[in-house]
Amino acid sequence: MRVFVDAAAIRRLRPTTQDNGRWYYCAASPTRAIVRVDGSDLASLAGCVVDAQVGWDGGTPGFVREANEGWRHTKVTIRRRLGAAPHDATLSAVLADAPHE
């Protein structure tokens, strides 16, 4: 899926973990979503279209807010930058469709 990384979405995400060239972010309450970025931080992708996979996470401790551990979360995995290519959705729209508290 081609996703446009918009500034509004970036403001809704907080870094949780960085490991082995991967950055992980958790959405602010009430959204239950995780974003994983391979190879760079999320801020460097602002205004770009990225190749991303959208799926689910079971609320893995250390990657989600403590109160939401064990709850289903939308998980967005950003693989690579596509530049200014056409997009299928914005990151904000993906977050809006995620489960909420």
C-alpha cells in the first residue's frame, strides 16, 4: 500500500523503541496503533509517499501504551520511501481507522 506520511499523523505518534535499524511509534490516546519504520525515523519521511503494510498487533508490551497491552492494534510497517508517487491513503486516515479505546 502506498501511504502519504502527513504531518498531522506524525504529531499523533510517540517513539517507543529503536532496535536494529527499526523505529517504533505508538499512537496517542485514544487510538490503538503502532507504526514501525525500517531504516529511518518517521520525521524524515514527512511529506513522502512510502511503501507500507497494514496489519494487526496483539498489543505487545513495550510497543504500546501500558494500559493497552493485550488489546488489538493496527500495525503499519513502513518499508521504504517512494518519494512523491501517487498514494492510496494518508497515514492519518489509516490511524483514524485503527481501533480506539
